[in-house]
Amino acid sequence: MSTTEAQARAAVRAQLPGSAFAFPIYWQGDDAPTLPDTPAAFAFIVFNNEGSGGRPAAFGGGRGRNLFRNRALVEAYVFSPIGSETGADAASGRAEQIASRLRGFRDNDISVFSADVIFVGPGSSISVPGVTAPNNYQCAVAEIVLTFDQIG
């Protein structure tokens, strides 16, 4: 089977339906949400296709018949308001909810290899995209590493 990036992204989205969480989930590329005036928990998910590195995983006899194994990194940034529900623990707990839905997921085309939760705080090597100033949120990220196969 062959999977395009759009199909892989759709498969991941199907595993993370918004109705499964008690906080809203926003996806990279969707219309920008209007956040409420009062800080509330939410997640922002980025699907990063890192490509195959140009090396086929299997040869099928010429152009359009080779199998490429693409690696993708899904980052789910989960924000919880500071001062509510012990913000750091709440952020990590919500990130774990997302990671656990993808941990071990596998179908004919997609294989998840890891789903880790990392708290993003002072001194962390992970930074939140687009956030440059102190804010009213604690953040944790669920990092999910997966591969999907594509014929090319």
C-alpha cells in the first residue's frame, strides 16, 4: 500500500478526535482559533513530514515502483493555564492523553514507534513555535514518531 502525507495526516487526526478530549485541539494549517479572554486548556498539533531521506526502503523495478519509508514527527503542544489545576501536572497529563491514543498505533501503512511526553519549562531544549514572551500557560509536548510508506 502507498500513503501520501495527506493520508498519513488524516489517519493521525482520526486517532485524535476532538470529542475524545475535555479541551479543544487545534491543528497546524486550520483556521486560527480565537482564544478565550480567560485562559483555558488547549492543544496545538503540528505534523512534520521529515521525508525518506531520498533512499528507497525497497526497490520495485524502476521509477514509480520503489517504496519509500517516510518519517514524521507529530508534536502536540498542550497548554494549561498557570495557577489552575497545578498547571505543569495538568499540561503533562493532557499531553499523556494524546500520546496514549497514538502509542503503539499501527495499520497497513503507518507505524508509530514512540509517543513521549516532555514538560516544556525553563531550561528545556524544546520551545513552543510562535511563543516568544512569558505567558499565562504551562506547556507540555507529546512527541510522536511514526513512519508511513509511499511508492515513488
